[in-house]
Amino acid sequence: MLRDRYAPVDLFAQVPQLQRCLDPVLAHLDALLDDDTLFQHLKADLSPRYPQTLHTGRPSTPVEAILRLLVVKHLHGWSYEQTAHFVADSLVLRHFCRLYWQPVPDDTTLIRWANLIQPATLHALLDHVVELARQHKVTRGRKLRIDGTVVETNIRPPTDSTLLGDGVRVLGRALRAARQVLRGTSQAAGTLLRDRTRSARRLVKRIFETTRQRGADADHLRRATYERLVQISTATVRQATQAATRLREQGSRAARRVAEQIEQVVPRVQAVIQQTTRRVLRGEQVPAREKLVSLFEPESAIICKGKPHKPVEYGRMVWLGEVEGGIITDYEVLTGNPPDSDQVQPRLARHQRLFGHAPKLLAGDRGCWSLENEAAAAAAGVEQICLPQPGAKTAERKAYEGQGWFKRGCNWRAGIEGRIHGLKVRQKLDRCLDHGTVGMERWVGWGVISHDLWQIAQATAKRA
């Protein structure tokens, strides 16, 4: 049964010394989270877990505690295990999370609850947090700066050989499960559902060994090994497809579950086989947008941002919009690596929806400039458009960008780089440990929301 709250207990009355330990910013953050709108948004996602979650079953961890635990987790960049440990170990955090003397949910329980929260809910929560920032006079939405960054997915740098090896390994595991399900129903199950994982592992190791060698003989051996690995992968895909057909015919619940796993992985392995054949065996140049870099995070893109220490990143592009007061009002997880200039007008439209007016100043980097973006910003009522033009400039354009207000706007825009760095260090937005697009949305959304709540709490604590 889904519970709203535990019965309130004043730990500070029972342990008066705790009152001295409570950080003033944490106290204001505590007051911000006492907001019924935030509570109801979260409850709407948690209640459909089971048909009678709201009425029957064991009493759950209260919604209020789940909200506060997730904010604490992403505020400090802790793992779920660390969150459960540190909250259980601190009377101040127990009081802040409204757990009092009750048991702290373990990390697996918290993960299950967190995975029920939908991306749309987090966007609605962010809208409400921005409204809280306006109510507390932290921001008026007069300035807007935008920028994009890469949030890496939790994958290793890909190679064709390791991707093929992963495909054979995952399908081999599924074939072993299929063999157990089909045992007794098919005499040929043992021979048809052959696991080729060890053969693929040996070939992947041999390919790595040949990369350390030079000369025509090493190239010939590497190519021959790739051909054999592609053959093994193709044979595994063929067997997995046959196994999925037999599992569907078998019709049991366990058979359907294994068949669904196979049907999910097979197209990805086929894509890896195709790109390996094109790139390695035929010598073609495969565009980055057509490459699959992970079987487990297929949405990951190859993104080159020109960083000296990290020239290539594997993950998702995330675009942020920030107003004065350090409040991030907008985030969007993009598909692939679209041009930066495509992101200006959506950020501007969202700002107008949130604040009811266009910002006085709009700032972005050189990639955001286009004649269409400048015209759209001017039509929306933006007075100071600070989008530097890339490449060669006319004398008129140089004079325009040499004005004091334009330089000040560009200098202010540079501050979002520090904001992004802070999000990556404190809220761990450098690498997403959740899975899939929905997991990426949750990871970024909670990081942005917890950051904004802390900014509001800091601003109100300074004025108190």
C-alpha cells in the first residue's frame, strides 16, 4: 500500500544538539520540498506500480521520503547504495528525508521506486521549481544563455571486434536459456542451439594481438580473423532466430520472455555485422550516424566536440537553458548530434512559455548563430542578441560585435561552461549510469532539479 508520509517526529526536540548541525541552506531546501505540487507529481507516477497500490499490500516507503531521498542522492552525486548508507547514518538526513526513526529503504528498493518516475513528470517538476524560483525572487527571466554538452553513456570505447564478441556472448546466453526451456520438447534443441561464446572470445583476443603487430602478414591475419568472427556471429544470429521461432511456438511465459530477449538483440548484432563487413572487409568509410557503438545502449552517438583531452565521446547530447540566478530552466536530451543552430529557437520558445515574455538578452556560442535565429529572436522581442557569427566577418558585423553590450553578453554566456562543469562534478552528469533514453532523461532531470532547488535555497538563505 502506497503511503504518503510517516507520522511526524521532531528529532530536534528529542536531540536538541541536532539543531546546531543543520545547515541553513539545507533548512531552506527542507522548506522548499514541503510543497504539495512536487509531492503529487511524484505520487501520480508511483501509484500505478500495481493495480491496488494505493489501497492494499504492505505499507510502502512514503512518497515524501522517496522524493527527498532522490533529491539528496542527486544533490550529492551519490549512488543508491551510498544514499541509503549515509541517510541511515545521519540523524540530520533522517529528519530531512522525513524518515525519523523508521528503517531506511535499501538501495534496490529505492531503485525500483526511482524507475517508475517518467521523464514527463520530471519536466513538470522542473517547471514548478522554476516557478518557485520566481516566487522567491531568485530570477525574473531577463537573461537566457544556452549551451550543449555530452553526457556519456556507461559503455567502454567500442571496437568492431568487441561488439561482435558481445553479440555472440549475449545471444549465447539467451540460447542457453532457450535450451533449458525447450528441453524435452525438441530432440534437436541441444545441437541446434550451440553456444559459440568461447570461439568468439578467442578470435577477439587474437584480433587485439594483431593490432600490436606491423606488416602485411599481420594485416592479412587480422582480416582473416575478422572474417571468421563475422561468420561465427552470423551463424549465432541464424540460430537465435530459429530459437525465437521455436520459443514462440512453445507458448509458455518463460519461452516468450527468452524470445523477446533474442528479438531485441538480434537486429543490433545484425547491424554490427553489417558495419564490420563494410568497414573492415570492404574498406568502406561508414558515417558516424550509421554506426552502432553499443548493444546495450544503442541510442549512444559518436560525438566529436574538439576537446584535446577527449576528442571523441560516446553518449547523448544534452542542451541546457539557464537564466540569471543560476537557475536551469530547460534541458533536452537529443537524438544523434544535430547542429547547434537548431537548438536556439526551441530554448527561446520554452523561455517564453515559462516566463510569459522573451528575455532581454539571449546569449549562445558561435555554433548557435544563423540569420534565421537572429531574426526569430528579434521578432520575439529580444533586445540584445549575443550570437557571435563564425568565420569571416564584414566590417559592419565586426562593429556590431564590438559593442560593449555584445561583449558583456558574450562574457556572461561563458559562465554556463562553469555551470555545466559543476553539474558534471557535483550531480555526476558526466556519465549516466541509468539505461536507455528514459534512464538518461531521469538522470539529467534529477540532476537539474536538485541543482535548481539548491540554488534557490542558497539565495533565500543569504537573504534570511
